[in-house]
Amino acid sequence: MSHPSLSIIIPTHERADILARCLHHLATQTIAKDLEVIVVSDGHDDATTKLLKGPTPHPLRPISYLEIPKSQQGVARNRGVKLATAPRVLFIGDDIFLEPHACEVHVQMHNKLKAVSCPSERPTGRAGQLSACLGYTTWDPALGITPVMRWLESSGWQFGYPLLKHYEHKPILKEIQHRFTYTSHISLPTDIAKRFPFREDVTLYGWEDIEWGSRLRDAGIALVFEPDARALHHHHITLASSLKRMEILGRAAVAMEKVLPDFDRLPRGWKRIAYAIAAQIPTMTGRHRKAFLLGMKQG
């Protein structure tokens, strides 16, 4: 069997049914035979273990399966990277359904960029630097897209792809690229992923992507947006669950500021005043800002 061209790392936690569908989409990839799939279960789950010990979905190679004590996604990704043997890794979520050409597009983009393994070897210019590749993700319409899901996408509070229209097929502006290092659908050279692991001392959900992305940015690693690597996010969100998530993000933002000096997601000064004013208005934006401020207060 030839050496894999792409290692796909999937953290999962008690979602065997959705994971099975995620794996089915990997089996339909145009380069399925060249993929190395690594699933890391964040905590024990009988259903996930049963799924991964069953027949491997054709034509995928045998799936590598690792179970770790319950911790968080960053730890699961780090453990998965250690098992990767392909020259590139692709991080996705267990609820990310890749379209058939997505993996091939990621590999082609990295080949085009001629990503190298040592910063001292990289050529001049952003497009020639060591690069990560961000794929495009949107909601899975099969679940029904709620008004809050549409707002989360257009506002950038979930995925800010509308803000990346001017960066298609090219590097995102260095000053903002860390805001878009979405680990639900992003690839990079394996040696870079090993040199820049996710922090394991950040336990609250949210912002770990930005912290990781900030370190990649500061190391001179560019982030290229490739909209042709498409995927669907199979996750249904209600207004209530979105507001609860926003509270958690508020608490996590306070904690993240303590470990990341240049963390820029907390509203300060006039922006904090604007947040407080908007939070009094019962619009979608106002309700989410109110929840975020509440989380900050709790943090």
C-alpha cells in the first residue's frame, strides 16, 4: 500500500451515529485510498468503540482508533497528530461532512504552495511561506437551518466565511488570520502540526483555535482560504443553545486573556459600551451580546 498523502484527525465524544456518517463521506472522497483516518475518542464510549472495531468503510485504509481519558478537543488532536504518517494533516470535526473533492483540493493546494518543513527554507512572499489551508464549511440544510444559524454564519460568530470573500485561493491578511483558524476544517504540514500543538491547559470550550492560530501567525505560517474544499456542518442550533454557547464563550474569553496577552476578542472601552447598549435591544445581535457579557461577568 502506498504512503498516505493526507492524515485526517477527528476528535469525537459520544456521537457514534454522526461519526459514522462523517466516515462515510471520507469513504466517498476522490482520493479515499490515499487517506489515513485517525479517530480519537475523548473519553470512553461503547458505541464509538463498536463502530471503529467494525468493518472499515470501503475504500478507506484501516482506521487508526485511539481512546484517551476525557479531557478536551485540543488534547485529542495532539494525540492524533502523534499517530499521523502523511506529510499533511487535516483536522475536521466528527460532524463535518466533506464533499467528494475536498481532500483532493487540500492536497493540491499544499502541492501548489510547495509548503516546506523548515522556516529558514521558505521563499520570500506570503504565498510561498509555510501555509495552512482553510476549507469552506456551511450548515447542512438536511437538518433545517434556523434563523439563529443564519445569523451565526453571517455575523461571523460561528464561521466568518462571508468576511473572507476577498481572500479566496490566497493567504488571509496576517493581522486577522488567527480569527479564522477553524479546526473543524483546516489542513497544514504534519511537521508544523507537531511543532505547534494545541494548549492542553485550556479546558473551557472556545477560543483554543484562535490561541493556536495566533502562534502559527507569529511563526510566519500563512493561512490560505480554499473555498473549493467544501464541507457541510451537520449540527442543529436553536436560539436557546446558541445563547448558552455565547455565555460559555464569554467565560472562556476571560480565561483565554490570561494566557494570551494579545487576545483581542474581549470588548474594551467604547466597544464595551456599545456592547452593553446593544445588549438591551431584543434583536439577535443584542441577545447574543447580552449572553456574552453575562459569561464575561461569570468569568
